Amino acid sequence: MKAVKIKDDIFWIGVNDYQTTLFEGLWPLDGQGVSYNAYVINDEKVAVIDTVKYIKEDEYLEKLKSIIGDKKVDYLIVNHMEPDHSSGIVQLFEAYPEMKIIGNKKTFPIMKNFYDIDHNLIEVCDGESLSLGKHTLQFYMTPMVHWPESMVTFEVTEKVLFSMDVFGSFKAPVGGIFDDQNDLDEFELPTRRYYSTIVGKVAGQALKALNKLGGLEIGTICPSHGLIWRDNPGHILNQYVKMSKKETDDGVVICYGSMYGNTQKAAELLAVALKEAGVKTIKLYDVAQTDISYMIADIWKYKGLFLASPSYYGKIYPKMANLLYKLAEIKVDNHKVGFLAEYSWSGGADKSFDEFACDTKADLIDEILMIKGAPDETEKNAIKAIAAKMAESLK
């Protein structure tokens, strides 16, 4: 796509990346790509807002020059130093060596470390303003959403919020960058996956940032990833507020690991028992087959959570251990949680579940259900009973 006009003198000069397969080296993009959104305000003074990942910097510079021509870039606003937004700084600086770089006091040590840039710097504080001519920028600090130097920029004249990673999502927009040009249902899961895996750990700080921005009269939201929200910015705002408050829907996620099918059988029996107990929405995941980001996205959405795992050399199935690590990081303090620990001659999974429950202060619906090998009739009845307790707890 070419550069796209957002408002008078304000343009999108971002790029779509289909080359990267793992975002942050962790999260699969599954062929849907990701956008790195950057912007330029072509006023009396030219201000560029963020750069893009280095693999796309030539395309980014071409779009920038298509808007400003032979004019110089007066300012680069650095909202966030994560390299998917900042690694194009070096080439931009080479093209415009007189450019001033605007950030906050936590921006510049990272910039020096990453790119050895320590000159032409202007430090701004929370609420400070910068006039470009017709347009005025205001800067708001949003620390730990999700790095310590994170900030957002608000353009006062056109009421445009350049929101950094806040309001972002996976999935590159196809053919058009605006919310009214896309099927918003297609972005619901990519947004939740993005939030739960990347921002979820700092949900409390994210909510503080949203409360701070709530006093602004926002007409358009321009995040660093995903759609530009010009038609209905309230849609993404409401979604982010709900996720940041950890509000959940009725439903149960079952995540299981299974080496030879016994734990899988127990998990499937559990799903049937939950249906019989009146739970309408049930998500069943094999931790060895499904990327962790999809499980976490649904765990973030639904109130109930069951974790089922075999023991493995006196410990827990390794793929389940990885899920426990991430769940402990983002916390499941707003969930009803149950555990099924399968074993043959000795336990191990139960110990890991115990530690996880203690560390996270999980709201347990019952004691850990121990299952020896293939579930017998007594254990099948116990599965029905724990399913009924989960169904009741959701009411």
C-alpha cells in the first residue's frame, strides 16, 4: 500500500510484515502477518511518529518521501523503543541528520544501548506540548505498557491519539488500514491474543494508562499495530478496557497434556460432563498441539479453567509446565480453577499444580482430582462431580 491520508496533513506511512513468522520470537503469526504503523504530520514542521522494523525501512522511507518531498524531517517522536518500532531509526537519522529525536528520560538510555545514538535529543515530560504550526502534539507517559519508556502522543487539533502498543493487535490489515474497511470480527481474536500474551502481565498498568487517556477527546486512534480506528474508536477502547479489567465471559477452557491418551480421555469426559451440567461454551486444547497464545487468549476471555496433566519423571508434563509459567506471569486471579493430575505409579503433576495454585492464589473449586492411569468408574464419577462444581461456581 502507498502512504494513506488519515486527517489533514496526517498520513500513515507504515508497513505490513509477512516475513516474520514468530512475533517477539515467540508468538506465531500464522501467515496473517503484522503491521508496523508509523505516521507523519506534514506541517510547517515535519514530525514523524515512530519508525518500523529494519527489514521494512526502505519501504517506510519511500512512503515518507512521497508525502514530504524534499522537505526535511524536523522531529522524530519515539513512543516506544521496542525494535519493531525503533530499529528503523538509524537509517532515518542517516537520511535526515539534522532531525531532533523526542522521547522521555527513559527513552534515551535504551536508544544509546541499542543504536549508539546520544545527540539531537529532546526530553519531554508528562503533559508537555510541541507546536508544529497548525498541529500541536501532547505527550503522555504510560510506563510499563509495556516497557518503562512507553508513552503516547495526542494531536490536539484533529484529536488523533498515536497510542503506541495500546489498542494494537496481530494480523496485518488487507487492502485498507481503517476499521470501517475491515471485518472487525476477524480482528477480535488477534487483538485478544496480542493483549493477553504481550500486555496481559501489565494489565494493571494498562488500566491506569486507559484511565489517564479517558480525559482526552479522542476522534481517531492510531496504534502501532493493527487497524486505524477512525469510524468507531469506542469499539477498540471498550475491548481494551474489558481486557484490562479482566472481565470474563461464561465458559470453561480445558487445557490438557497427554502422552498415551489417558489424560486426553479424562479431559474429554470432563468436557461432556460440563455440557451435561449446563456449561454452553467449552474450549478444549491439547497443550502439545496448540500454540500457547491461543490457549491464553481464551483463558483471558472465559471464567472457568481446568488444567489436566500427566506426571512426567516425578514432575509435570513439560508442555503443561510452560503453560503454568505463562499463566503465573499474567495471573488467573479472576478465574475459577480446577486441576486433574494423572499418574501411573507415582505423582508429580499434583505438586506443580499445588505450587501454581499457591503462587497465583488461584480460586480453586475443589482439591486436585488424582486419576490413576485410565479413568475407572469411580474416577469418572469424580470427573462428573468436579464438572458440576465448576458449573455451579460460574453461576
